[in-house]
Amino acid sequence: MVATMFIRFLHLTEFKNHSQLKFEFTPSINCFTGPNGIGKTNLLDSIYLLCLTKSFLASSESQNIPHEGTFYSVKGDFLLQKKERSISCKYQSGKKKLFEEDGIAYTKLAEHIGKIPVVIVSPGDQELILGGSEDRRKFIDVTLSQIDKNYLKALSAYTKTLFQRNASLKKFNEKKYFDRDLIAFYDQELIKTGNFIFEERKKWIPELKKNLTRFYKQISNGKEIAEIEYNSDLQNDSFKNLLKESLQQDRILQRTSKGIHKDDLIFTLDGLPAKRYGSQGQQKSYLLSIKLAQYFFLKEQKKCSPILLLDDLFDKLDEHRSMFFLHTLAENKIGQVFITDTNEDRIINNFAKIDTEVKIFNLEKIKNE
């Protein structure tokens, strides 16, 4: 049974280019329309923030504050498994971010991640295929962190230890000495958490692959087979041996050259890398398929429909792909969806084709009221 989960109200104060806004949403499809630059994507970002405790756009909290501002506040009232919950995030320059549920502050933000699963589809997703391995690791980490707190805990510990090991290697080089015992301690920590992360990725990636292959087959009418290949140093040797054998190289490079922080996902079409051999149309179909795979993977594991954020979907895709996406959502009784578009008539016409109601928020009108 799939649990009910959606955001009912959203209240923004001094968040990016929004000074004061309040919305009441429908549990199904909500759309923000208006010209470029009015802040449609920022609204999706505020919802993402309440779900995963951080922005998908900003690398620092200060970037969420308006120019010459000193603070921001985002508050959402959710229905989570038939219970009303108030989630808020507040930040003031120079102070620690305050993240609360029903007025009670989290001591660790990681405690919140996974409570409100979310998937975003945005123009920046092309970096999943065209970008470096870091983008693909982030994709799998954001996905798995929402279903398993132990994964998130291990990932955080691994990242911290990796930073400390790299900092020590750099310090040793500068000071012309070497502490083998300290490196051995860091290695033990990396091995413990790294092996766990590797096993979890190896376990869950085939589930994503299964969904990806199914959706790509539908959107391409079976013209190619889309798959995911997991590439890791740990597939060929133990982490202990890898760290031991690469130690001399690490000392020269002043960084850790082997480990799960070098993992990659290879997206393939008929066995060939989509990055190099896929046409622009094939790559767009692949991206839609991988996002649908992510959505339904989370839905299966969490037993609830994630919130789905679609940024500029219709402007970046042709009618065939965008309508395939909408029909897939409708046929599978999707949960709450948020969409941005510059063209309000296009939204009305597209959803009329699948007989689905949509609540439209015209930001230009709302801000001029």
C-alpha cells in the first residue's frame, strides 16, 4: 500500500527573489507560470530544501538570501502518513541553520533526510550524462540516502575521513615527514565505511537498471536497450589492498587515488556509452527514463509517492517525450507534482490531453497583487 504524502501550504520569507509568498497546493499537480527570472525555479528549490535540508541550486546558505538581506525563512505544512507536520528552515547570516519539525529543532540534519522523498527533473540533469563522475555519484547518493539512513551515515563518515586523509598527505609533503600510523588509522575507517557503501551501491543499482530499461524501451519503441553499468575500484580488488598498493602514489599526488569516491555509473545504449554515442534525442530519452527509474525506485522502497519537481520540462522536450512522461505519471497514479513553465496555455493544453486537473499559480499576477 502506498502512503499519502504531500505539502499543503508553503510560506516563504526573504528566500532568494521572493520577499513574502504563501501558497496552498493541491495533492496532485501544481504549476508555477510566468516569465523567466520571476523565480519559478526558486519555488521548486524551496520545496526541495524542506525535503532534503539543502538547496539543489545553492552551494552555500548565503546564496539563498536576497541581495543585501540577512536571513531567509521557508516553512511548509505537510501531510505525512495521515499526520500533519510543519517543517521549517531558517537561516541568519553568521549563525547556524535552524531546521525544525513541529517547532522542534533537529540536532542532526541527517535525521530528516528520507522522511519526505523527492525527485527533481531540471535542465541541469544533462550533466548526468555529459558531466563527470561526480555528478553520477551524487545522483546515486541522493537516491540511496533517502531510503537508508545507514548509507547516509556511512557516506558522511567516509567523506570526513577522506578529507582528513587528504589533508594529512598534503601536510606530510609540506613538512617533509610521514606518519604511517595515522594513515593506517584513516585507512581502517575508509575501509569500514567504503565497503558498506560499495555493497549498497552494488545491491541497488540493478533495481534502478531494471526500471530504466523498461521506461527507455517504452519511450523509444524498443529501438535501443538502455542499461547502467557500475564501475568501481573495489570490483577488482579489496579496498585494503588498493590503499596499500597506491600509498606511494597517494603521497606524490597528495590525495587518495583509490576508493568509492572514484566510482562511476556508465550509462549505455546497446552496450555503448550514451555520453559518446547517443544522439541528443537519445540522451534526452535516457534522462527522462533514468529520472522515472529513480522516482519509481523510491516509491517502491519508501512505500509512498515522492514529491516530483519538474523544472522547465515542456520547454526542453519535444511533444512526444513530454507527453510520454505525463502519460506515465497519469497511468501510475503519481503523487504530488510541481511544474514550472513560461507558457500557461501549454500547461492547460497538455494536461487536457490526459484529462488531469492542474492548479496554476501565475507568479506575475501574484507578485503584482
